[in-house]
Amino acid sequence: MTEDPISVLIVDDSAMMRNLIGRIVESHEGLTIAGKAMNGMFALQKMPRLDPDVIVLDIEMPEMNGIEFLKEKNKLGNTIPVIVLSAVATKGAKVTMEAISLGASDFITKPSGTVSHDIQSVGSRLVELLLVYGRDYRKRTGPRKKPDSVVAPVRRPIVPPVRNDQKTTVKPSVPIGTSHWEKITPLREPGKIQIMAIGISTGGPNALRKVFADFDPGLAVPVVVVQHMPAGFTEEFAKSLDRICPLEVKEAADGDLLKAGRILIAPGDFHIQVSRKSLGAIVNVISKDPVNGHRPSVDVLFESVAKEYQNESIAAIMTGMGKDGAREIGQIYKEGGITLAQDEETSIVYGMPKVAVEHGYISEVVPLHNMAERLCSLTREHS
């Protein structure tokens, strides 16, 4: 039995852009247009009737812009995921991160220059995000009757309901047993933890907000993070996290010291590696070819952590599509480091963590709401 296509509400003041986004949506059989609105006010009026699975939202609009829309949506307690798509995003990372802080799920830059050409360059990524967040919303809310006004409905089968016990029985941390691949035996026991590393992708902006807000203000090790994010956004992303985290958060610069209580975020379009020197440890920001299709790459960071810190490290691989980080977190595990993976239930995309788990590279599987506590408590236990 196939499920209904994910329904999308498009909110943009440009008729041309509404049509272009509509074509992208209609190009994929798993998506359908719920409706269109020219600003946030009309979107709020249409939402109860259209009942979309996901919203594509422009930022700069008359009468009610994207930020104002998100504030009003929050007042209503509405949890429909929102993908920010705006020309402002290319030069206005600050307002994009404000949208994330107000509950937007993710963002993508609106095409610039020759629109007919650029729209194709972002189309596949937009489709990917719409499917990911729309399916996650379906999983969280269960099946429901779709309104008759959905444009060109294709199929109407009932989506299998999510069992209630699936949402309540996830344990705080679950040791990994056997997997489809041979279990790797660590070379040594965990030592005194000197560094924490986190790799994350799709679903990461809001997941990191949760983890960072819950961090112990007394965390006594440096933290390095790779979040897949385009150039121009990570500085504002780090600033937005710094406002809610008890620790210092900043975008990494080449040569930055790794020190207790500091969190360094890899800059967009650059890899980061850690290096231990005689006078202290630093981060190196490097511009090499993408790895696993990504720059920054989680594997590049984890490889350096395994090499430089061996069993004096703790690493977490969290929500994300693909396999970036899954291979090299195995190196950390083999060296005796402690490795955590976000669980399937709380991952927007159970891709990167799943690959690491199935290869037997993970010490514990942890739900998002316990990730910060578990990282901090394990660090304290091995201090």
C-alpha cells in the first residue's frame, strides 16, 4: 500500500516564484500542492482548511512577513514543519537563523541570477527537505483525512498509524549488540576524555539547539561540531546557539584554541581538523575537496579526533542523510573512544547514525532529549 503524497503549502509574495516552486513540487510523485499564499496572513487563514504536511516560506513579504508568520504560528501551537526559502537567506543569514530559532525546520537559498537555471540547482535539495520533514510530520501526527482542496490528489490510501508505545518506550540509552557486520573490538578502554566531537546534518539546526541548551555549564572539555550547512550561514548559526547555550559557541577560525567550555562550529564550505601541539590543542580550517559530497565533512573531523585523541575522546553522530561520519566514528570507537548515536525515533533522518550503528561502531544509542546529559555525564565519569 502506498501513502498519500506529502502536501505542501507555498507562501511567497512573488507569483513567479510560487509557480516555480509549484513546478518543483509537482515534478515529484511523492509531493502535491496543498495550496499557495502570497503572504503570512493568507497562509494563516488557509492552514486550517488545507492542513498541509509542510510549508515552504518566503521571508520578505508584505503585510505579514515570514518572521511574523512564524511568531503567529507558534501562538497557535501549530507544529507543521516550515522550510525557509528566501532571497534574503543568501545575504541575510541573521534573519534566517531567527526563523530557525522561531521553529523553522530548515532553510534553502532561493535561486538568484538566472532563475530558470538556478531553480534546478536547488530543486533537488528542496524536494529532499520537503519529503524528509513532511514524512516526519506524518510520523508524529499519524493519519488524518486530507482536505478536498488539495491540488491534483493522486492516491488516497490510509497511512499506517504510529503505535503509541513507539513514542514512549525509547530508553535513555541502549547499548548496541550484534549488527549485520562483524563487531569491532576496541584496542583499549576509554581514557580521560579530553575532547567532544559531534557530527550532524539534516534536522541538525533544531537538534543542536536542544543539545546546546541542555549542556552542563561546567563541561570541562572543548567541543567541535560539523553541521552540514552552506557558506555564509555558520557564523550566524553559531551566534544563535551562543545565545541559548551556557557555554561559549563560535564559528571556528583557523588556529582557534580548543579549550574547556568552548564549542567550535565548522565554517560552511571548509573542513575542520583538530591538532594537539606542545603548547595546546588547536583547530585547523582547511579547504580541500568535499568528502562524501560534503564540505565540511564529519568524517574529516572524526578522522583527526581518532588520530590525535584516540581513547581520550567522545563523539556523537546525529540526525542526517547519507553516511558522512559513519566510517570515521568507527576509528574513534576502535581507538577506545566513546561513541554515541542519536536514535531512530528522534532523528529527522535516520541515515548517518543508522550506518554507524549497523557497522557496530557505536557504544550507545541515545534519544535527542537525553543526548546532552549523556555526553556530559560520560565525560564526567571519564575525567
